[in-house]
Amino acid sequence: MISLREVRDTDLPVFWDHLSDPAAQHMAAVTRGYHYDRSRFDTHWARIMADPDILMRTVLADDEVVGHVAMYGPPDEREVTYWIARAHWGRGIATAALTSLIGLVTTRPLYAHAVADNAGSIRVLRKCGFEITAHDKVFAEARATEIPEVLLTLA
């Protein structure tokens, strides 16, 4: 069973394990400094957890912390993001979690970004009603190069 709950401080070490996985970083491609440095991770998450405009939830699969989902940004530019531990990919968890998160708000449109070769993430977003609305290029720190990216919109 997949469920969401508010993030707890005890979730953060688990999130660190998920975000610092090199194979998952490569797939996500667009990483930030906090994916590689625990001190920066702690600072980043303290800011996120203190920001009332960020809707952040822990993803549970059978009561195990398996990732997180979030919605952030100004009301007319709200964006979704998620990260599921690699050991749990391909089981419908991201789709269920994102569907639940989207159901918590009526704000539309919502936006998401994915690197063009991350077929799994694009599939999750499309199952949740997002459509590809633009193509761009983005610098992918995890791959140390610029790569194609898609913008998806949920109207």
C-alpha cells in the first residue's frame, strides 16, 4: 500500500541515502550540490521544511520510507518533483505517490521537468495526466554535460 505523510526529521537520513545513489543521480541527471554533500543536503532540507509554500510529503510503501514528492513555486508556476529509491522503481510507487500529491491541491496548471531519456519518469508524469509541452536543453550535473529535457504540463 502506497501512502503519503508529512516529512519527519527521521526521514532525512533515508532521503540522503536515496539522493546520494550514483545510479539514481545519473538517471535523474539534473542534480544539485546537495545530492553530493551531506552538509549542503541538511541545509537544503532545513530550508524546505521551514517553507510553508512547499508541499512536501514522504512516500511510504507498506510503511517503509521509499521516497518523497513535492510541489513548489509561485501559484501560477507550481511544479512537482519526486524521488523514489532505486530499489523501488518499476512498481507503480511514483505514479501512486504523485497522483496522491496532485489530489491534495486544485492548482492548475502544474509543471514538471524530466530529462528526455528518462522514459520511466516521463511515463509516470504522463500517467498522472501531464503532457509534454516543450523541449529544451539543461546542464546535467550528474552527467557533466548539457542534455535534452522536456517540460510537461498538467492543465
